[in-house]
Amino acid sequence: MSGATAELPLFPLRLVLFPGALLRLKVFEARYLDLVSRCLREGSGFGVVCLREGGEVRSGAETVRFEDAGTLARLDEVDAAQPGILQVRCTGTRRFELTGSARQRDDGLWVAPVRELPDDPAVAPTPAMHATVRALANAIGALAQQGTQPFAAPHRFDDAGWVANRWCELLPVPLAAKHKLMLLDDPLVRLQLVDEFLRQRGVVGG
């Protein structure tokens, strides 16, 4: 899309997808099975937006409301382990904002005109934030020992935006707060807010 307005298929979920994040989905609804098939054919992706009201699975005339911005998901792997069910692995790429009203097609798929937002500039964490960077490296190491790899390599500890985004995925904060953090256009400010949160809770020493 390169910043221009285009209509994008949307996948509302009860999560905030950050650029660079891994996303695993179990897809079984017809509207999303068709979407994944189309994305595979066209080499395209879809937009993940955070639900504010309603469920992830279609349910009659239930009201569905979601945020007016999100992150593009790129399909990395699709496995049809069972008939009618796809296991999908995606990566968050660029952020976007809706430029008009979302509409729901007859098959239940949401689509909306969107505009891509600029990527985070590559900025190194300041020395004052190095403890938060080390704490993330330690957390990743501890998770790896438990057999969990939550983040895709390479791990970019010299990139403030990457560090902030990975912490935002781990932190137990409300989705609305994560959404606001995701949309901040200054990665150093995002990392600073994460740093303050961790220090307030004693995760990072003063």
C-alpha cells in the first residue's frame, strides 16, 4: 500500500499485534478460511485490529466494535492438520489506520479503507534504559529454558522500538493501553513508558 489508502480485509482479535510479533491462529470460520486461501494465492496479508466489543467468532447479530488502527499480518506458514481447520503462523509488519468506516461483507468478513503508518525509526535505547534491555534478554533466556520461543530471531536489542514492542507483548496491561503504546510514533517514548512501568513494579532496579 505504501502509505496510500486501500481496502484491507480485517481480522478482529482480542489482542494487540505489534510490528515484529509472532501470531498463531487456529482458523475454522468460512470467512477466514477463504481469506487465508486468498492471501496465499495473492501473496497478500490482512489487518489485525483489537476488539473492544463482541467476540472473535461470529455470533448472530452480536455487536462488534474494534479499534480504528491495527497492524498488517504477513502469512508465514499454513498447516491444514485437520479438515476445515488451518493452523496459521503470521508476523506483524506495518501499522495502519482506518481512513473510513469498516463494513461487513455478506460472508461476515470485515473490510475497511486503510492507510499505512510509518515504521519506527531505528533508534538505539538510551543508556538509562539499558537495564530494561538486559531484563528483556534475561526474560527471553528464561522462556527459552522452558522451551518457549515467543519472539522471532534476530533479537534486536540495539533497537528501541523492537525492545519496547517485545516488552509490550509480555506486560500484563489492558489492551487499550497496549493499543496506545503500539500507535506511539516515537519508539524512545514507548520504551520510556515501558521502563517506568517496570521500575514501578520492581522488575528493573532503580
